[in-house]
Amino acid sequence: MRYAQRGGYTPAEQQRRERLRLEAAGRFARGDTVNEIADELRVTPGSVRRWRRAWRDGGTEALKSRGPVSRERLSAQQWARLERELHRGPLAHGFAGDQRWTLGRIKTLIGKLFHVGYTVEGTWKLMRRHGWSAQVPVRQAMERDEAAVAVWKAEVWPDIKGRRVTWTPSSASRTRQARG
């Protein structure tokens, strides 16, 4: 996997990284050391060394971003349509049961709508690139009675929990016991 956060960088993150590389190029020209540059830009020395080699071989142009690693197979119009369909929910597309979008379901939806094949991992990269993240729903029983829960928290729980002892004489020392 190419990136630590799985799925590549978003366009904003790509621009931020490119700015770091270009700033490093200016520091290379001034003669700053690898460790100075790494510390000030908050990147690893290995990255700075790699950037320096690219700068030495190809100049500042070699440090500019080349865009996403993989070519996106959905156009801007297709992506906009996919987002609209995702907002409609899984039930609108025949996914009964729970109302969560899984990567498998999104992959299937992309295939149905646009006749484009993605792997599950490719679907994850696509979603991350466009700012979507994994969401874990809070599970609650359908029969949950909020009023009863509020009463229990206010009246029953304090009796079960008991009062907290705020002060007791004690000592951490084994040789000198607490007085009093």
C-alpha cells in the first residue's frame, strides 16, 4: 500500500504535500541539511532524501504533483450522480436488512449505474479520495424508552453507585503509616 492512511491522498492533501516538497526545494538550493528540513517540515529524513534526489535529477519540476496514483474511472458528473444515489440510501437500491452502505454495496451500485468495475479496496480509495469516511452507527434497541432511561439515570443509578469517598487518611509509604 502506498500511503499510511490507506486509499491515497485527497486533492487538498496532495496540494499540501506538493507545497512541502516545493518548500524543501528552496531549502535544498540554500544548502540546508536533510535533518533541518525534516524537522522544520515535520516529515521523515527519508522523504527529504528522496525529494533531494528527485530535485537534483529533475529540478523543481520533478517535485510537482502528478495527480492521483490511479486514474479515476468516474467522471465528475458520474461522481455527482453516485453521491445523490448514496444519499437516497441502500433501501432505494434494493438493499434490504440494515440501512448501512458497505463497500460491497457501493461497488455493486457503481457497477449497476455506470458499468464500471471496482474492487472493494478500489471503492474504498475512491470514497476516501472524495472525502467520505467509514461510519459506524450507534446501535440502539428499537424498543428503547428514553424517558425510562432518564428516570433510571436520575433515580436508580445514584443509589447503586453510592457516594464517593473524598478523603481518607492513607500513605503510600510502607514504613510510615498514616496517622489519625
